[in-house]
Amino acid sequence: MITYLKSGKSAEDVAEADAQVRRTVEDILADIESRGDAAVRELAEKFDGMTRDDFRLSPEEIEEAVSKVSKDDLDDIKFAQAQVRNFAQKQKDCLQDLEVETLPGVVLGHKNVPVNSVGCYVPGGKYPMVASAHMSVVTAKVAGVKRVVASAPPQGGEPHPAIVAAMHLAGADEILVLGGIQAVGAMALGTESLKGVDMLVGPGNMFVAEAKRQLFGRVGIDLFAGPTETLIIADDSVDAEICAVDLLGQAEHGPTSPACLLTNSRALAEATMAEVERQLTIIPTADVAADAWRDYGQVIVCDTLDEMVEEADRLAYEHVQVMTEDPDYFLNNMTNFGALFLGPRTNVSFGDKVIGTNHTLPTKKAARYTGGLWVGKFMKTCTYQKVLTDEASAMVGSYCSRLCAIEGFAGHGEQANIRVRRYGGSNVAPYGVVAKN
């Protein structure tokens, strides 16, 4: 039996909030498309608290920003980027081009082709998300993307030095000081001063996630990566303190960030709820985390491991921290998750910041059908075919002609018939069905 000791907002309340966000984003994107740079400047002044003639940083501005970052901080950024780059390269090495002769004289293949241009959004409203620059820009460059535009909002009316340094060290070709809907809208749609991109990537708040959703189709996107979600799966092999730390460590992202404990120990569940309340009296980010826990926090008690797997897959959360006697049980049995963090020695923060896996992950149950951002997201697997002999062309053509006739596609059929006539004799009537020999 599954018991909910604590539930968050109802599905109806969440849907209404989503609808309001959707309407806001529609209006802003329409304004950017209609008025271009003028709209972007007005939006930047309203939401970012700054405006400028060109939101693209000059080489001198980039150099000045990097100079404000301490050597120790730069070294730490470089270390994190080295881990992300190494893992992305290992993933890319798994992507092999293919060419195979499937029938005598018939060669099929595919090539993994990088996207030409990508816009990388780096959140920086409440917190300067330096790590998001590693995850998007570094990975895009490993994939071979030629033009990477990176954008982050200002802090205090200025580009954030550490974010700019991370973007620059990661290899960004253009760096914008621009946030929110206006940033992803300008990168995707293009303006008088900014050439549009082919793809948008990166996490963001509910407005950024909705803007990416509405722009999908006009440009590609990595995935729907909205407010962060964390699921703690735990048994009595761990204690309430570590469970509460891991819940609140992600709830601090924002007031709409779900955090959930899933356990087969009612004692642990009740102790964790009490420990969360205690920690909310002492952590510096309690003002945000408390709202997230109150409105979106959940505590769920199950009787069996199978129930825990079933419920975890139903939730399909972005981050899943497993702290049980046998964490590999969930690795081997779960199917819906953005990323797994197995055992108490690791945690979501490691993945968010430094360990090397990508932290841009699916939210709002998108883990049911997609994984997170990785080097393969920046690459298109494009097929090709070659027919090398007359005999092969005529043979495939005869099958194609008959299959086209079943569907009533005379023009398609004639594309096949002309190959049969030219390369295999005249055993076909004009716009007719090739007879079997």
C-alpha cells in the first residue's frame, strides 16, 4: 500500500499556474518577433534591470570579466569543465558512423552531423548558475558545433564575472548579457543585431522552459528542463538528517521546485519531515526552500521495493537520489528518471556542479520519453543510400513499383519504373506495375 504523508499542490492548481505562464510567454515572444531589438531592450530593462545597444559582450568586456575571477575559482571552473568534457568525449566515441552493404550493390549508411549553431541559456536570476555553462557550451563544442551563443542575465546591472569566465573557457563564440524569455526568444528568432540559432539548450525557470516549448519546431531544443525536481528514495540504512539535507539542497533552487521522499520506512519518513522543519530554521536559503517544501514537497511511504519502483516511475523525476541497502536494484528496475545518484556517497549536487555527467535533465515527467542533455543531442544522425549496380537498381525498383501501386502513388511508381527500364530491361508498362519474373 502507498501512503502519502505529505502532498504538494493539486494538479488543478499547477495546471492553472502553467496556463498563466503560457499566456505571458506567448505575448512576449510575439513582441520580440514583431519588434526585434527594440522589444528585447525594453524587456531587458524591465526584467534584467539593464539595457544596452548591443547585448553581445566585446572581447575587452570578456577579458575584464574574467580578470575579476580569482585564480582559485578559475582553477575550479577548469576542473569541472575537464570532467564534463572528458565524459562528453567518451559519449561521443560511442557514436559511430555506419556504412553497410545490405543487399548486393545496395549500400546504406548514416553520418553523425553536428548542429551548425546553438544558443545556450545559463540561468542567473537568483543564483549565478556557473555550472550550466559547462554543461551546455562544453558539450556542444565536444560535439563539433561551429557557432555557440551563450546568454545569461546580469547581476547588479553587470555581466556576472564567473559566468562569463565559464562561458569563455568553455569555448562560446558569442556571449550575451541577457536573461529570461528575451534571451531565448532573441537567440531563436534572431533580431536585427543577432543572427538566430538552430537549436536552444539549457535549463531555466518556468518562463524559460515554456518559451523553449513554444519555440520548438522553429528551432530544435534539448528537452523540457524547467524548475528542478528531486526524489529521494531511502530505507532505514540512512538517517533523517542526510535525507533532509538532500531534499532541501534542491528545494532551494526556487519556490516551484518539487522535492519528494519515497521510502519503505514510516519511521524514517516522519523523522525526515521533522528534520526538514528543523533545518529550515537554520539554512541560509530557507526563504526559498520553505516555500518549495510547503507547496511542492511530498513524503510517500510504500510497503515493498516493487511499490517504490512503481511510484518512482510514475513520478518520473529529474533527479533521483537512491540511498538504500541495494541501490542497484533501482538502477536495474527503474525506467523513468533524468539521472540516478546511487548510494549515500554521491548526491545531486555532485552531478549539478562537477562530477562530469550533464545536469540539464528532463522535468515534468518528460523522463518518460527522453534522457538529459548529452553530446548526442547536438548531433543529427542522418542517413544516406547508394545503389552501385544496374542489377540492384532494377531489383529494388521492381519491388518499389509494386509497393507504390498498392498505395496508388503513380508518380512514386514511375520513379521506380524508369530505373527498371533503364537498368534492367523493359519488363514494365508505363506507369504500370512491374511484373514479377
